[in-house]
Amino acid sequence: MADRTNPELLLEVDNLHVSFSTKRGEVQAVRGVSFSLSKGETLAIVGESGCGKSVTAQSIMRLIAQPPGKYKEGSIRYKGKELTTLSEKEMQKLRGLEMGMIFQDPMTSLNPVITVGEQIREGLMRHQKISKADATKEAIEMLQLVGIADPEKRMKQHPHQFSGGMRQRLMIAMALVCKPDILIADEPTTALDVTIQAQIIDLFKEIQRKTGVAIIIITHDLGVVAQIADRICVMYAGKIAETGMSAAVFQQHQHPYTEGILKSVPRLDGDRDQPLIPVPGTPPNLMNPPEGCPFYYRCEYAMKVCKEHAPPESDLGDGHYVHCWLQDARAHSIQASRQHT
């Protein structure tokens, strides 16, 4: 799906497989995921808990502990450089400097006994080899950029002296202080109330406008996705079910799972008395994933072929792809005959 002749292309993930060894067996967390990211673009990876989206993000940063994790197959290329074969020392040079990451819970990602200023300066002094005074100046400028008032005073404080929303701003500042090309945000608004969520999303858009950073946002919140994403990858059971431009996925979605998660979200223009429709059933066990479509047992349109064979990728045009047997011409003819009768 990626155009390798595109000079704006930053990241290519191709047929990525990541598994974890446990006492009960092998968990196939990511099973053939492919996508790309271009300069200045915002890509959202969405899906239920356990679908593999966070593992995908951590795999890009090479943060999967081996063991129990294992990169079984596939490729991750950043500016043409293969990341899966780099040494840990080589990856340390990339992390923070060229790729930054914001984790889900800022309080567990910040060191409680070290001042905020020290934590922000650390990345600058490690990667850019600048003086403490220059690092302090850049850290203060970054705190101003992410909307933290009185940054000189805040630099001397500890994380527990900040609110949840402010701690998330700190994490954004730490991830961006070295001016990376890619920012990966793993559920950056999950623990925040809706007002602070809106502020954080506005902050992402403002920072992207000023710096041109490309963003991968991992979330299950389609409200967040609608506000910020240029493209969307819908993940299910370790696979990409559907991907496309944001408007296409929201308005012309073709996978039953995408339809299901959209129906389960309240709409401001919907009937208030109409109950939300949850996706029935539960995701498959990834220790023993199904041979066919992983959504088979939860899909109201399921056919015999869905159970027995994994669906091929269908190109719907304009960068819109879906993995579903309903796109097969034979399925179209069956549906047409049913409607006729």
C-alpha cells in the first residue's frame, strides 16, 4: 500500500508479526499489519482493547521485551532504514531524537523523585550534546509551546505537583523537545475528562502546524479520531480490518467491524431515545486464532467462506482498503439475489 517513490514517506510497516510466549502458549498479538506514514500526516490506529494497536506502536519503537516478545516476521522501515535489525544502541539514538512516544499513563512514565526540568533536559543533553544552560532554555520554550504557564517555576517542580492534564502536556513536551519527525501517542487522552481531552487534541493540532511532526495516535475513542486523523487503520484481532482516509472510513466504511464500532458510539445528531448498539460477542483467542476472518463469529453478514479462509485485501480506490469477503463479486451476486427474492 505504501508508495516507496513518495519523498514524503517516513515510515513503512510491512506484514509485521509479533508474538509473546506465555506459560499457556504463544499469543499472536500482531498478525500481518501493514501501513505507512508520511511527513506531517496524522494516522489513527483504532480498535477494541486487546486488538494489538499498542503492541504495534511499541514494536515501531522497538520497546517489546525479547523474550517474552518476538518479532516473527515483517519489516519496519524508517526513512528506508530497517529497524528490526538495528542493535539496541542504534535504536537508542533514534528514540527521542527522531521518534518520540507518549505513553498512556503519564504518572507511571514520569520519575516522581526527579524535577520536571531535569527530565526534559535529559533527552536534549543525551541526543544533542548541548550545555545544561542551553538545554534549560529549550526546555522552557517547549513548556511554553505545550501551554504550561510560568515554565521557569514549573521546571523546578515534581510530577505530583501537576494535574493529570498538565502531566500529559509534560509528556508531550518530553517527546517533542528534540524535534522528532514522528510522534507516537498511545491512548493520550484516555485518563482525562472530556474538557481536557479537547485541549490535548487542540494542542496536538497546534504543535503539528508549528513543527510539521507526523503523528500516530493509538486510541479506541472515535471522537478523538474524528477531530485529528487524516487516515485511519481499524484493527481487529491483531490485523488491519480496514484503512483509508478519515472521511471514507467514517462515511463509506465497508467492514462490518468498522460499522459495529461506529454504531456503538453516541452521535450528537442521533435520536437520544435510540439505544446504542454494542458489537455482540467477544474477540477471538489469539493463542489459537481462527483460520478465516477473525470477525466471523461476531458478524451478522458471515458466510461459510469467512470461517474457512482469511479474506483478501480489496482496493476500493483513493487509498481505501478493506479485508472482507463481502467485497468479492460472488458475494455481491448473492446479496443481489437475496434482495431480489
